[in-house]
Amino acid sequence: MAVDLRPTVDLRTPAQGRFNRWLKIGVVALSALISTLAVVSLKSSHDAFEQKAQVAAENLAATLQQTIDTEVLKVDTALQNVIVQVRPALSGTRLAERSFAEFVLAGQEALTPDLHGLRITDADGIVRVGTGVAADEHLDLSDREFFRLARDAKDGGLVISGPVLTRTDKRWVMVLARRLASSEGAFSGVVYAHMPIDHFQRILASVDVGPMGAVTLRTHSMQLVGRHVPSQTASLPVGTTNVSEVLVQAMQRDPRRGSFVATTALDGVERITAYRQVGNHPLLVLVGFDRATYFGLWRQQALLVGGLTAVVLIVLFGASTLVLRAWQLESVQRSALLREGRRNHGLLLTASDGLHVLTRDGMVVELSDLFASMLGYERNALIGRHVSTWDASIDQGVIQQWLQSFELGERRKFATRHRRSDGSLIDVEIHSAGVRIEDQELVFCSARDITARKQMERQLAASAQEIHDLYDNAPCGYHSLDANGIFVHINATQLSWLGYTRSEVVGKKHAFEFLTEQGRATFERNFPQIKANGSLDGVEIDLVCRDGSRRRVSINSSAVLDGQGNFLRSRTAVFDMTELHRTKEQLSKLSREQEAMLDNDMIGIARIRNREIVWKNPAMDRIFGYAPGEMIGLPTRRLHVDEETFAAEGAAAYPLLLQGGHYRRQLEMSRRDGQRIWIDSNGVIISGDTGESLWMFTDITPIKQAQAHVEHIAFHDGLTGLPNRLLLADRLQQGMAHAARNNRLLAACYLDLDGFKKVNDELGHAAGDLLLQEIARRLQASIRANDTVSRLGGDEFVLLMTELESRGECLAALARIQAEVGKSVQLRDGQEALVSASMGVAFYPGNGSDPDTLLRNADAAMYKAKRAGRNQFQLYD
């Protein structure tokens, strides 16, 4: 349905000219205002992007310098520990024991795996001990700059060199060194460590700065230590000093920290760069974001804003033209209005926006070709259709109600979504106005496809959220304080440390509330300095958390100022130093424990390589009877009693040690004078590459002697020293088992002295004891080595004869024994005693298959001999 707007009279008046002029002036002014706002918005956005890039670079530089400072601190701690432990071993200005120094260096290298080498020179610069340096190797470092600097550093402070190419393996390293002085302060040499340049390169490569960003480590003299650009694979020569003039100027203003925008001299890429000094060391870290990449999102935003501004201006000029045309149409005659109506109809069909006209019922009465194309239809296919056909966001009833409520002359603007003919959805922005044409109330609508703009807005929102997430979830804490010390910003990381929510802290809590008394004093001393000087770095304090726990942190803070230089708020990065602080304390404790262990005089400690002693403590000299220094280089064969024991000990211990096991054994070893001692030895491997092991030796000879004495008392007769009843029972059990296995005889002979009571009564118990001791000696001398003589008590003895092939062997031995016992015994003071023996014999297995039966039958045979007249032996039958 078309609407005819042709007027019938000429309505032109002088007011029309004034209206035309004011309309043009208004359009030009409004256009200028819109353009100005767009330029200001883009300038503000550009400044915000640049500030965010600068803050991000500063934060990464602060984090990186903290990481590298921590690495340097670990190595410096190792150097100081070496100095503390080696100083007592100095003889004048020379090392007294190379092996002890090697042991100390090996311990520190094990605690600091990133070191390439740890060494000690003498006062002339000659390396005396260290990784990769043989005892006879002459390595002179007196010409090295780090040696001269460390030698002249009277305070013994840490010296860090520039990049150095090692002479032994031609590898680029940084050298960290400290002066070694005797207890009297005399210069004794230098303790130094190699930190590989590759180690720093790996740290730089872990920082994410985008494909064209750059992370660099230089010395204060601008020598290049390491550099990482993800998109560049070509390596730069270590030690080059080629830098931009802008960096040099920035360093002159503030050598510790700063930022700048410049074209990098090494690759010609323009970057936003921040730099930080590493602690108090002559090292500088630089973090740069590629300006072109970082401002890519801003350029998209600028294009969007510029495009939107152009569209707005086009719409503005188009709308003003339409208004002007409408005014003219109302003021001319109907014939002119008709001609203009036809002309406007042509404009409607070809307008740059999607124009369409609706009735109060929502039916389309006219539309432009662009609107039809926007929806993917032919123009005639939409004439007469309801607007709800393609509107995907608003219900038909709501559309109907909305159109009915439209007032004439009212203008409305809203966003919705339209469904195209292929089913896809587009975002549109509608400008609508209520008009009356030929007494019919219509709604004039201008639709603009804003799908691309909406996508850009969502991308901008996502980018903003990503930046916020980076801030909120950074591995370090961030916060800002106002001039009164009240929190105005704080990220989620620090809130999680403290145990509070953001609503509980921001605008309510003072920094004082999370500090110890010492921390509050530090805050009162340093916060005014931040407001006055603009920055503060490396202050360590303890944070008190909600649950009462404490967290050691390092504070780096800078001031945010307004245009007049007035303090607005602080901007602070908080780094968790709890584990590093704990590590320092553990290293200190370990150093004290090592000193206590080495000074121990009770337990011998030695390091053994290729079964030779390469280091020992003083207790080893005491235990094995050597003079100080004699045991260095001593083969451990000298400590073993014989070659067989030495070989067996090596075969048992070293395979277990090389598998990471622990070996312990008690054995007899030999002192320097040949005396044998019992040792409790305990060994563990300390180097799988060299096979070097650490052993502890404890002298347990008194314990073994006491043990042997107790065992002898338990199994032997106290008067004669012969085995007692307990030992006899054990040997009888073993003898019977052996006889059964080898089909041999065993004889148990019960012996009782005839006349012993008379000697005891007439000459006394002392004489009786001497008599028993002599009889025991004669009996022991009359038997074979594998036989046993036992005293059961009083004048009763038992002889145990093993490995008998016949009874005749036993009877012959008994005849010899009877003759020996019957000989006169000389006592004290010329006294003489004469006794005889009555003996009974039982044979295994014929006379008993168990010990008790065999002894009982032998006892019965002995009594048979006594009854038969004494001084004879009888067999059990």
C-alpha cells in the first residue's frame, strides 16, 4: 500500500529560509560535536591501552627481577656457606685440606643444582679445588676481572661479572664471587660459582609477552646476557651493547626502574618497555610489548568508532535532508508535493539505511531495497507482512501494544534481533518516529545492521575481562591504598592470602589491620616515602591473615598522581616470600648441623673413592691410631684384617650402595699398630658418577669384649674354665645330629673322682679347687680337638667323644684318661694328693636316642663302676 503525500497549495513562506539556515547550522554543529567526541574517546582509549601496556610490562619486569634475584640469592647463600665452613680449614692464607673443601663444595652443589661449577682459588688466583678441576691442574684466574673485584672488596660483598666464556669447556656463564679471608682478615682467595647463561635464558623464555614481545637481561654496562623473542629464532651474540638511545636516557634519569616507548635497536621493532634493576645487583631486566600487536585491538576499536561516527553523520545528514524535504513538501503546492513524493519514494527505495514504514497494526506499507536485502528477501515479498515475521526478540503482542502506544512526533530508539530468510540472526538498531500522512498514523523506522558492532563490543568486553582476570588471578598480590592507607583496590590473590572478601576490605580496612607491630612501624616509616618520592621497592614484612597465620611478603610500590602531581593512590605489587624465607632458615640450620657433624670426635666419618680415603674427620685418626693427615689417600685394605675380609666386604657393600641402598655391618678391623678392633660401619653413596661414598665408623670393641665375657661366663665353669652343663647339652645335641648324618658313634662318659672328699676334708677347699683345676687340665689334654670335657659340679665330669668308628677308640681313650687322673697331683706348700676315676660309658645310638637318656645311662654305668671297686670304667648294657 502506497501513501500519496502530494499537497494542493503552495505553502512556502519567508520562515522557510530561516528554518533552512538554522537546520544546516545545527547539523554542522552536531556533526562537529559528534566528531570531537569520537576523537576524544579514541584518544582516551589509546592512552588507557598504553597505560595498561606499561603497567603490564612493569608488573612482569618486577616479577622477573624478583625471580632472577632469588636465583642469585640461592647461589650467594651457597658461596657464604662455603666461606663459613672452609675458613676454619685455612692454614694462614692457604687451604690445609683439599678433600675437606671438596666435601663442602659437593654438599653445596647438591643443594644448588643449577650451578655449572663451584670453585675456590688461592690468593694468587690459582684454582685449588672445585668442579672439573683436577688436583694437579694449573688454572690461573688472576687476570679475570671478577677475581680482581672480589680481591679488592674489603667488605667481602658479592661480585657479579658480565658474561664470561669459560676456559675449561668454552661455555658462556655469569660468575658470582666472594672474597675468602682468614679468621685474621688476610686475603686467602676467592670462592666463585658459574651460572650458565642457558639457565637465565630458560627463565626469560617462561615469560609470556606475545609473539613479538621481548624479554632481556643485561648488565648495568648494557652487556647482553640473555634475550627471548618468541617469534625470532636467530640468537644474538652474548655481550653485545647495542641499545636504543631512549633506553640510555631513561637509565640516566633512573637507573633502577622506568619505562619508555622506543624502537628496539636489535630488531627494529617498536615496543612499550619497562626495566627493573635486579635487587642491588648490576643486572637489569627489560620486558617489552610489541606496540603494533598490543594496539591491534585499539585499532579495531578505532575503526569501529570511526565507522559508527561516519554512519551517524550520514544518518544525521540524511535525517536533516528528510526533515528539510518534509518541510518543503508541506510548504509547496500539492502538485509540487506529488513530484517530491515520487522523488522521496525513489530515495526510500535506495536509502543507505534499512527504511520501512509500518501501520499501527504492524503491517509494512513501504520499505527500501536495502532493508529487504538486509533480511534476504525481495522487496515486494515484504509489502503487507507483519513486522513480527522477522523480529526474533519481541513477542507479537508486545509489538502490537508498543505500536499502539506510539505518539505522533515521538521518537524512539531500541535494539533487537531480526531473523533473515535463511534463518540466521542479525543484530539491528531501530530509530523510529510517529508520523501522520494523509490522515493516516504511521510509524517510520530506520534499521541499521549492528551485528559487527555487537561482535566487537563482545570482544572488547572479553578483552577487558581477560585483563581483569590477569590482574585478579596474578601469582602475586596487587592493591592500592588512598592517602590515608585505606584499601581502594585489591586483587583476588591477596584476598585469598588474607582470608577476606573484597567487600570486607575495599573502603573499610586500613593496611595497619594486616600487619604485625614491626610491620606497622615499617609502614609508618615507608608510606610517606612513597607519597613523597613516588616509589619503594624490596621492603619485606609479615602479613597477619584472618586465621592468625603469617605470610612473609616483599613489597614493590609506586605512586599514582593526578595532573597537578598530587598523590591519588599507591599501586603495589606483593610477592609471597614465605617459602624463600623458610629456605634461608633451613640452609642456615643445615650449615650448623654440618659443622656439628664434622666436629664430632666420637664417630669417624670418611669419604671413600675407589676404595681410598679422600677425606676424613679427626675421629678417624683416634679410632685407627693414625697421625693427622696420614689417612688421606690411604687404601682401605690397610684397615681390614686380611685380603679375604677386604674382598668380601667390597662384594657385599658396593653393589648395594650403587643401587641407592644403605649398607651396615659389624666387623673386625685393624689399627695402624696391627691391633684388631670391632667396628660398626655404616655407608651410603653420595655420587653415582664417581662412585664416591660416605662412611661412618664407630669403635664397638668394649661392647664386643663385654659381650664375649658374658657369653663365656654363661657357658663355662667358673673354676676350671671347662664347658658347663648348658654348653654340654648344646654340643651333645649337635654331636648326635652329626653322628646320625654320618653313621658314626658318639660316646658319653660320666666321670667321678675317687678320694676327692678326703682331700677336701683333710687339706681344705682351696686344695680341693687346685686339684679340680689340675684334673680338668689333664682331661682336656687327653682328648681330641673335636671332643668335649665338661664339669657338671663338684667332682663330676662328662667327656663327650664324637666321630667314633668303633667302641674300641673310646675304650683306648678312657684307658689313657684313667692313667692320667691316677697320677699324683702336687699342691701348695709341698702337699700332694692322689685320686682315681670311676667312669661309666653310654654309646649313641645304641644306649639312648636323646641327650637325657644317654647321660642318664652313662651315669648308671658310672655307679656300676663304683660298686665294682672304683678306679675303673664300665659300659652301659
